[in-house]
Amino acid sequence: MAEPLQTSTEAPKQEGGFPPFKTETFPSQIFWLVITFAFLFVVLWRVAGPRINGVITSRRGAINSDIAAAEKARGEAEAASAAYQVALAGARARAQGLAEENRQTLNAEIAKAKAAAEAEAAKAMAAADARIAATRVEAKGHVVKAAEEAAIAIVARLTGEAVSPAEAAQAVKES
């Protein structure tokens, strides 16, 4: 017959414990630690170190060349800006010169037009003064004639006598 099966909740007994903590294995662990460390040191020193140094050197060279190119570009930009400012100042000076020249030309034309207008106005004023003087003389003549006629009519009405136009003119001149 078959043997009865035993079941239990106990773990089977193992001897020793956690292997890295066993003091019997310390010498072999130290040996392999030294071998691994030496191998990694040699790999880093001979392979990875030069590669890392090469990358750092090339990056430093690229950065320095970029900085030099940027400095050169900045110098060119400053030179271009200075040339632009000089050209702009020249253009402003030319524009101001042209504006002053135009202003003087316009002032001269305005002065000519003003002088011509003043001369024409003076001529018109002289003609108007002459017409006014002629009208005044004519009006005086009419007033004197009207005064003479009025004097003749007044004397005739008041006194009933007829006065000659010469006597009436003499009386108006005296008054």
C-alpha cells in the first residue's frame, strides 16, 4: 500500500541563511569584488574614458567655434548698424537741405506773389481813390449847383425877385 501523505505548515529546514551574509563565503566574495572592480576600472579607463573625453572635447570645440562665429556675426551686425546710421544721417541731412531749399524757393515765390498782389492792390487803391476823388468833385459840383438852384428858388419865393445864376453862385461861394 501507499504511504500516507504528510502535510504540515512548517517550512523544511535549510541550513545557513542568506548567502552573502555567510562568513564562510567572505573571501571568495572579496576576490570577485576586486576582479569585477578592476575589470570595470580598466574598461572605463581604456574605453569609456577616452570616448567621454573625445565627446567633451568636440562639444567644447563646437561651442567655442559657435561663440567665435557669434562674436564675428555681432561685429558684422554692429558694423552694418553703424553704416546704416551713417547712411541714415546723410539721408536726413540731404532731406533737410532739400526741405530748406524748397522752403526758400517757396518763400521767394510767396514774396513775389505778395509783392505782385500788393502792387495790384496799390494800383486798384489808386484807381479807386481817383474814382472817389472824381466822384467827390462831381458830387461837389452837383451840391453847388443844387445849392445855387435852391438859393434862386428861396430868394424868388421869399422876396419874389429873380436872382441870376451868377449872383446865386457868388452867394453860395461866399457862404
